[in-house]
Amino acid sequence: MDDERADLIRRITETQRDLGRFFAMDRSPLFDSNLTLRQLKVVMLVHFHGSVSGQDLAHSLGVGLGTVTGIVDRLVGHGLVSRHEDPNDRRVRRIELTDAGRELVEQINDTGQGHFRRIMECLDLATLKMMAEVTERVHEVAAALTRPGSFTS
């Protein structure tokens, strides 16, 4: 990687880190939730997928099924997820968000988007157009990276 490219990547990542600090200064349900990082990750994975099996979670987290069972037990205790039998395979238990779990994810997302929106509302139209193009391209690359073998620069 050439020096200019490496410097630009460093500057961008440092700016993102600084924005993260700025957002962390305000109260957020993310920091008020009393969930561990793994529990929060499970809530977000379930949110993104709608319904997951314990095996799916174990694979995504890189842990054993016993560890996932403990995490899910605690989330059930918090009222954020529920378990139910898979209609296609009675041996499999599926995990889904409860109304409280969906509300927590919405609050976290809304808070983050609200912070970012406040910043964007202060930017001029030319900068917003540039930002729209850049974020769309970043999204395209991120989507391509999730499809093995399909990334082109």
C-alpha cells in the first residue's frame, strides 16, 4: 500500500474514532442497557436475522453451544429474547427478539442516527452530495466483501 493511501486510511479511521467518542458523550441506551458486549452482539444478530438457532449464534460468536445457552438464558431473563421450537425441525430452538428487545435496538439505532443527523444538518449541500456518493460506494464495497469472490476495486 502506498504512503498516501495508508495516510488517508489512517486519517479516516482516526476521524471515525473521534466521532465515536463524540457520540459516546451523550447518554445512549447502548451504554445504559447493563448488557455485556456478547449479549448485545446476540441481540443485534437476532435483530439482523429475525430468527436464529443456537448453532447459528455459536458459529457467529465463535463459541460453543453451551456458552450461547448461558447468554440466551440471561437475555430471556432480561425479557429481550424468546425461544421457540423451529416449525421445520422440532429439535432446533429458534431465538427471536421480544417487543422489549426490538424497542432496545430501535432506541440504540435512533440515538446514533440522531447524533449523525445533527452533524449532517450543519453541512452544505455540496458536502452532503459528496458524502452520499462516498457512503454509497462504501456500502457497495462492504456488500461485495460479504459475498466471497465477488470483490472488485
